[in-house]
Amino acid sequence: MILLDSIFSSFITINILMVFVMIFILAMTFFIVNRRFSIVTAQNQLLKALTLYVKHHESFDNEEEEHLDTSLAELGENYQRAFESTLAAMSFYTPDGKLIEVNNAMRKLCHFDEKGDTYYLHVNMFDTPHLIKDFKRDRTEEFHVCQHMYQPEIGIDQFIEAKIRPVFDNEGNKAFYMFAARDITDERRTYLEQQHRDKELQEANSTIMEYESELRYLLESSKMFVWHTIDKEGIIHFSQSLRDKGYTETFEEYISTINISQRAQAAKALKELLNSDEPLNTIHLFDRTFLDDQSGWYLISGVPFYDEKGERTGYMGIVKDVSGLMEAQEKLKEETLRAENSGRLKSVFLANMTHEIRTPLNAIVGFSDLLQMVDEPEDRKEFIRIIRNNCDMLMRLIDDILEASDMNQGPQSIHPEDVDFAVAFNDICETLRQRVQNPNVTFIAENAYQSFNTCIDKGRIQQVVTNFVTNAVKYTKEGHIKVGYQYTTCPNKPADSERGLYIYCEDTGAGIPKEKQADVFKRFVKLNDFVQGTGLGLSISKSIAERCNGDIGVTSEGEGHGSTFWLWIPCQLKG
């Protein structure tokens, strides 16, 4: 029972709410319909009053006004007051284009005076110069135009914006034309001036963009960048245009890109720069740049710049890639040093040649003069041997000079040919054996092969071996001179590398200090100035080894321990 009472009570409540909702909806509907009706009625009354006002504006008299509806009369009077006091220039025309009325703003706009009144009262709206071509009599929609109003006969020369709107009565008949206009001469002048300024601005921007393009092209072609710092933020901007920032680095990132050899110096210079107002001009070697990871030299120059308060805010300038210039300078230094060395070497060469040539010549001339005064066969034989040895020495000296001259003019020519080097080696050793005349020195030839067929330049190889043995003879007073060869790898290369002809000359002579072993293959180098020779033989031998794509070297434990000179050239052992 309680449950039924609850349900019944809820049902009554819902019904009451629905009744109130229906009443509210009916009230809103009535209000909206009544409001709409009132608006339409007001609009109709306004149109009727305005139409009657326009139609009877000039013919109203007191009797007719009494017959008008009082509300319409009041509405028409209100509209007339608004019409006269509005700032908008307005006028009314009959459907056939005759002027009915104008307000004060229109009189001012169109220069209504005695002459103007006469003109507008006698000229049909459709026949005015600014409407005759565009506005048609049968037009029913609103007409909007902006044009130059030029009528010198009444003193008008201005630009106007005008709207002509036909007004219809309740029956759809055209009641009159409403003409509204405003003077836009000043606006047009302002608009044209703005256009002119816009054009000038566009031309200026175009010029600036052209200059920027030229500047970018110049900077890119010259490998230059514009840079500036912001000291408070500790950053550097790089760019090839004055418009964009390009690339930004912190001071720490900038320092880290500089070569380690100059990094401390650059960091010190940057620290001093932050407390200085002096121009900057320096060159640094960078391991990498923001462009790539390649190293290069860069010239950095700049000047401080200040804000409007005169406080320095940073530096700005240019960065230029001068790697090519630095390389050219290094080459120039090398060439200058080479030229200086060449001059020095020429002086040394002339001094050595004078001494070396004079020595055998003096011996040849002196003993030749004495030979005719010696009667003993043994003495004559000894004199002849001395003369022959000095002639041989002079010939070798001339050969070295000619060989060195050929080296200056171009690489030595190599002409490989098929040869049995085992046979050639024996022939070379028989010739060289004659040069070892010191009874305390033994000449040893080690030939481990019965046959060694290969393709080499036998003449050049003999020249190198001869130079080795000649030097060994000069510096070996006792012991032995051993010459031999093997088919093996180069001593300076891995054991599994290419094999070739390895020739060595071992002696028990004076030996060579380790710090001087690399210099013995240079021109005019003599470790003992009291030993005859030009110092060219080993230099020529090195050139021959290089032309054969081989290698050359010397090993020695130092002074008094002898030395071993060796030559290795690549070749193939045939058969």
C-alpha cells in the first residue's frame, strides 16, 4: 500500500511539471509571434509613412495632414528629423529619376548652391555622367559604385562611394530611390599614398634581398662567414647571411673544435677578448668546423659592438677559410728551405769536387812526371799502379757527378731484362774483388744459387753493389767485406709480404752511429771528411732502389762494429 501511494504521488508531481512546461512554451510562442508581428507592423508603418512623406513632401497642406494617421505622421516627422541630422549624405528620387529631397550632408557633398540646385533639379538621375552608362532604369536590386565624380560645370571633382537602393511599397511597386553617398577622396589619397609607400617598401626589400644574395654569394665563394658573439649568453653565431643566424656554438664548443696544439692559447685569447675593446685578428687550426669534420686554418677578425647605452655586448666580424693560403705558405717555406739547401749543397758540391778532383789529378800528374825519371822496373810498376788507381778513382768520380746531374733533371731510367743473376753476380764480384787491395781485408762472395733467372736491370744493380763495396773498402782496414744475395722478403716489411732480390754488403769497418744511419743516403754526406769520395754514391743508390719500387737501408751496432748495407727490389724467380 505504501508503495502504491509513493507511485501515485510521483505521478501527480510529473503531471504538474508537464503542465508548467506547456504553459511556458505557449507563453514563449505567443511572445515571439507577437514580437514578430510588432516588428513587421513597425516596418510596414515606417515604409508607409516614408512613402507618404516622399510622395506628398511638396504637396502636403494642413487639411491633408489632418487626414493622416497620427502615428504615421509622427513617424514620418521623426524620420525627417533623422534624415536631416544624419552624417550620411542622402537623397530621394522618384521612380523616374527626379530629385525629391536631399539632406544637409548631401548638399555639402554635392556643393548644393544656387548653381548646384538648378543643375540637380533639372538633370535626371539616370542621365548624370557617372550613372548614365552603368545604372539602368529597370534595375530592381541595390546598386553600389565607387567612381570619380567630375562635374566642372558645378565645381565638383572628387571621388565618391554611392549606393542606390530602390524602395517598394506593399503592392510591390517601386515607390522611390534612396541615394546614399560619401566622399572617399581623402581615403583614396591615403590609399594611393599607402600603395606608393608599399611599392617603395617592396623595392627597398627587393634591393636588400639582392644585396643579401650578392653578399651570400660573395661569402660562399670566398669561404667566409659573418660571426658575432653574445657575451652575456656565452654563445657565437655564424652565418653567411645578415638575415638569419645560421649556426650557433657555445664558447666551450668553439674552443673544443680548435686543434689541441692551439687550444690553450685560443682559450686564453677568448678570455682576454671578453675584457677587451681591441680589434681581433688571429688564425687558428681547427680539427673540425660546423660545416664538416675536416681540419683547416681559419682567419678570424672582428671588432666590438655596443648597444644604445654605449655598453659593449659582444664582437662581430668575419671568419675566412685560409687553409689554401697556409698550405701555400708551408710550400713556400719548404721551397725556400730547399732553395737555401740547394745553394748550400751547390757550395758544398763545388768545394768537394774541387778537392776530390784535385786529389787524383795531382797524383796522376805527379807520378807521371816522376815515371820518366825512374829506372827500376819495380818502382816503375808501382808508379804505374798508382797512376792507374787514381785514373780509376777519377773516372768513378766523374760518373757520380754525371749520375747526380741526371737525378736533378729527372728520375733515373730503369730497363729490366731477363737475366741469370747467379752468373751476373759472379761477374760483378770478380770485378769488385780487384778493388780490395788491402792484404788485411778479405773479400767474400756468397752465391747460394746455381741459377737465378729473373727480370731486373742488371746494370743498375751492379751500380748499387759497386757503391756498397767502394764505401766498404774506404772504411774497412781489416777483417772482411762480404757480398751476397737471397730471394726473400724486404727487411722492413712483414714476413708474409712480397718476395724479391735481397743483396747485402757486410763489412767489419768503422761502423755508423745509429743517429747518423738515416743521413748516409743524403747527397754529399760523408761521415769522415778525410776519406776520399763525393758523398753521392749512396744517394744515387737510393734513387735506383726507389725507381725499382724497392727499398734500401743500413744496419750497424755503432762505431767500431762494422755495418751492413742492403738493397731489396721486387722480382719473380723463374724456373
